[in-house]
Amino acid sequence: MENPTLQFNDQSCPDLGAYGDAGISCTYVSTENTCFHCQNPEIPALAHQESFCLTAAYLACPVWAMARGQKFPAELRYEPLPDQADDHRTRQTWVMALLICFLVLGLWLGWKPLMQFARIGTLPEFAPSPTSLLSHSASGMILTLTANSAPTASPVHPTNTRLPRPTLTSTPSPTLAASATIGRIELHLLDLPFNINTTSYLLHRVLAGETLEGLARKYSTSLDVIQKANLFITTPLWVGNVLVILPGTQTVDPAMPAFEPYQVPDAMIDLAALSTRLKVDPQLLQVYTDCQDSCQFDKGDWLMIPRLR
């Protein structure tokens, strides 16, 4: 069955289309909507799509007012939000750099006194005063030296002192949070599997040189499963695009919808508002975001938007 969302919209900009077919476009904001008015096709910012591209207000769009074939304005181009995983790796890099700096500083401060003695050439000498005493234990004897006197030795009777046995205390191992909470967090990270019902899903950002066949082998799935799970797939793959992958799945239920990866552009948007914006059934969206009626999504979260074929 033809996808009802892939159609020409009389109210939208006539230069807006899908990457694979300039004659059709989504009727909702999407990273697949592409502007063909300029020299090179570009994805408009999601907010710009909602305000101009998908409405009759495209006549007031600054891109529409430009002469055809010019460069697309950089400030109106879609820019993906930075991944949380990238921020975490950046913080780890800074922490490791600070630890190395502290280690080098500690070694330098520890060697500084020795370097001072090396420059002097001799270590300071300590001359005992005539009235000082020197005691030394050797082979069970105490040897006492006093000024102007012969050494005298006296036996030492060692005492057998038993040290107390250390007390071992058990430390409770850390416990993980509830599985629902873990799944809720994993659902919003790229390249980290999560489960919905009994099926495993994964959102993967395409890297340079990757192909559909290679991704199918890497995640023990099939080319047919990847194609059925994604609403939009262009070949060759675009670097930076996000795909829905079902690791370990060889066949899928024909009733399973196709998915569109979506990154939330606003902070604290609830399920009802998101389903209205994306024109998707709220109950179906709730199932594939694994959240309650009152849950909210934060800016930068990645979701799977189900689309009926």
C-alpha cells in the first residue's frame, strides 16, 4: 500500500521534496524533506519547515524570495544536535588530560629536592654533639655509644607480640535501577540496543564506507528487515543519516510499521504535543517510545516515529 504521508501537498512549498523523489514530500517536519530551490539540495531546519515550508506561508520564505540556483543560507540549514555519547567522550578526554598534568607536576615536585643536592655535589653532614647518644639494634643486642667512653652491650629479650586479626566486612554490591528506568534512558542514545516487547531495536548513525549489506552482517539481520524497518532509505547511504536496525532479527511481522528516526528539537515536549506535531497516532507513538501518558521528551532525544505503510 502506498504510504499516505508521501504525497504532494498543495499547501507546502512546490520546491520541497524527498531526497529520492523531488515530486513528493512529507506533510510533517522531517529530516527527509529537502529544498530543491537552491544550487545544492539542502534539508531546511525543522522549525523553518514548520513555519514556512509546510504551509502556505512559503511565499514569505527568504529562500523562496532568492533567485533559483543560489547557495542555501547556512542559518536555515538543518544541523543535528551533538550526541550525548560525543559529549561524554569529550569530558573523558579532558579528565585524562588533567590527570596527566597532575602526574607530571607531582613527579617534577618530587625530583626537585634531589636535583638541588645533585647541583651542590654533597649531601649535608650531621655531626653528633658530645652528649648525644646513638642506639642501634643488631642481632638481639643494643649497642650504646656515649662521648669519651667505650661501647657497652646489653642483651635484648624480644617480646612476641601478636597483632590483631583484621576484621573483614562485606560491602554490598551496587544495585541497578529498575529495568523500566534503564530502558527509558537507553531509548534516547544512538548505537545502543533497547527492547520493546520481545524485539530488540537500535538507532545507528551511518559512518563513511558503510553499506546496507555490511550493516546486515554486522548486526546479524537481513537486508529485507532493514528496508522494511525504515520509512526512508537512500542508496548509497548518506553519511550521518540515522537508520533503525533490528539486531538478530531475520524476519519481521508484516503488521510492523516502518520507522522514521527523529531527534527532538525542543525541550520538555509531551507525548500529546509530539504526536500532534508529527501527525502520528498517539497510542502507536506511546508503544514505540515505551513511555507513559505523562512522559516528556528533552531536546536532543532520539525516537522511533512509527508510520503505517
